[in-house]
Amino acid sequence: MKIFKFGGASVKDAESVKNVASIIKNEGAKDTLVVISAMGKMTNAFEDVIDAYYNKSDDLPEKLTFIEEFHKNIMNSLFDKNDEIYKKIDILFGELGWFLSRNTSRRFNYVYDQIICFGELLSTKIVSAYLDKISQENIWFDVRNYVKTDSSYRDAKVDWNLTQELITKKVDTTKINITQGFIAANDTENTTTLGREGSDYTAGIFAYCLDAESVTIWKDVPGVLNADPRVFSETTLLEQISYEEAIEMAFYGASVIHPKTLQPLERKEIPLLVRSFMNPKETGTKVSKGSRLVPYIPCYIVKKNQILVSISALDFSFMVENNISFIFQKLHDYQLKVNLIQNSAISFSVCIDNKFNKFDAFYDELKTQFKIEVQKGVDLYTVRHFDESSIKTIKEKGNALLTQVNKETSQIVLNLN
């Protein structure tokens, strides 16, 4: 069986839905399970609904209307007015309204998961109905009846034994199956979500449980490139990446494939293909056991708007294990992701993401015990399989504040101002 995953960009409008249907019909007319994300930017739109609902904002009805009109505009371009899909979508909006009016929980993560799931449910209902319309037989199912997790809302852990049992028993592997990515359910049938890159992970879960032939992630790029084309004018398609190399690249921040997606595939040596839904005849990139990288060239990873922090003891004593352990605990407490570490006898430097805007609180706590130097708005460039030319290219972009080199990887913190 083959597993396909389509992200939001691939189903952003009516023409995109037609394109996805064409790919499914041509590439996977049977024995295929298709995982589909929320349409376009609908996950963001549902997050706006969640914030408005949680904060009792007056513009909640307006935000709900925007979502409903977005989906129905797509449907109006795909279906006749009396198509059964309109009733199915109205039922889903009714269920959402029921939750919003009846819920009494103030646990944000729980509320988030119960609302955000409607993006995937709406999207898959529409795609499945369009496949029916063009006479492409398919089975739609609710993934929450198949993928079971604990109750860690927004970052749930999969119950692999139960999930394996349900998927093996219930999936008809001879047909096209349409289901949702990112969402799951716990033992009380409440919706949970799988965290970062959750839809890709869903594809990996089904591939593992079904011993799939392959997983294909359809994107709006030709495959995995050696650099972000928004930052570098010249990029090269990577034809082959090993599981290990893909995990290394993801660790440094490349938007290749999240390690949690790769881990179940690697265990059963199931290849992962990254292909373009805009040019489906192209072969794209293959992530599998085998050659580490083809072609073997430098790969560039850029993380912008970082904070470079240098910490030293107030009395100029050594930065030893107890100091560093304390700092790491505080970095964890304030949800500051560390992307580079460098230490000397009397100082300890980290380059961090401030995604949750908690750096100032971290700084205020530590400044009473340490001397802290801070540079905000820096960029971190990581080069895998670097050579002299690639390092020169990076250093020409700005002022290098910190450089770290090991056998395979060079990291450079730049101030571009």
C-alpha cells in the first residue's frame, strides 16, 4: 500500500482540489491511503477562532463566518448546489457550534485540540466528495477512530499497540482511503493533536502499521533542496538523502522532514518521497536507507531572528557543570530552544529561538547571578558538508559573531546589520 500526504497549500482552492484529485487518480487509483491537512491557511484561521473564543472576543462570529464562507466558496466551484456535501459540511459546523456553546473547560490546550480538528475534517470531507463526483471510489474515515494517543493535548504521544491493532483491523487496503493528518483521540474519545509536523507524522504512523511500500509527501517545491530558495539564489535538488542525514538536517532546523516522522519509517525501511504537486511527473527526492546524500554538496540551513547570549560568572570563575546545568534548566523552563552551544573556561554562549517571547523573563532571572551579554536579531547559518567556498559565501553576508566547526557541520552566527 502507498501513503500520500497533501498539505494545506495543495488544497488551498478549488483548482488545487481538482489537481489533488487528478494526482490521486493517476498515481494511486487503488491501494492508497491519503492524508490531507486543513485547506490553505485554515489552521491559522481556526487558531484565530480559538483565541477569540478563549478570550471571549466580540469578533468570534466574524471569524467563524470567514471560515464557513472560505470552504463554501471552494465547494461552490466544485459541486452543484444540491450536492450531499453541503449537508455534511453543515453538520460539521453544527458540531463546532455545539462545542463552542457547551464547553466549560478553561484548559487552553484541550480547547485548542477540540476546535483545531475541524480544519482537517472539513478539508477531507470536501476532497472525498469531489472524488465521488468524478467517479473515483474512495473511503472517507475519521482518523480519531484509528490513531490513539495519551491525553497530552497539542503534543500527544501515540499508543502504538492500540493504534496498530485498529489500523490493521479496520483499513481496507484494496481501496483509496481519505483521512486527516495531525489529529487523533485519547481513551475518552476527546480529540488530541500530534504536535509539530503532525500531518507528516500521521502518514508515517499509517505507513508503519500497514507495512507500506512508500510514503509520498506532496509539496509546492520540486523536492528537498540544498538551500532555501528565498535566501539563496542558486539551489540544487537533492535526489537521495539517507534517514540519518535527514534527521541531522532536521535537527539543525531544515524543513526537510521532522525526525518523529522518519523514525517509524526507518524502523521498517519504508522510503519517503518528497514530490511536487505542481509537477507530479518529476521524481523529486527520496529519503531512504542508502547513500547519505546525492549529489554530495554543501547544504545550507538558515534560522533568522535568533538571540545570541553569552553568559559568564560574576566573579569570573569557571563555567562548570553546575552553572551550565542551572542555565539549561532555565532555558527549558522558559521554552527557549537552543540551536547552538559554545563554551570556554569563563563563558557559555547559546544561540536561541524566542518563539514564545519569554526571553526577557529568562534574562531578568539570570542577570542577578550571571553577567549576560545579548545580541538580538542575529541569523544562524548552518552548513552541512561544508567546504571553503561555502563558508566564504556565508561570511560575505554579514559580520560573523561566532563560528563553530565540527567534522560535518559548520555553524556561523551573523549580524547582518
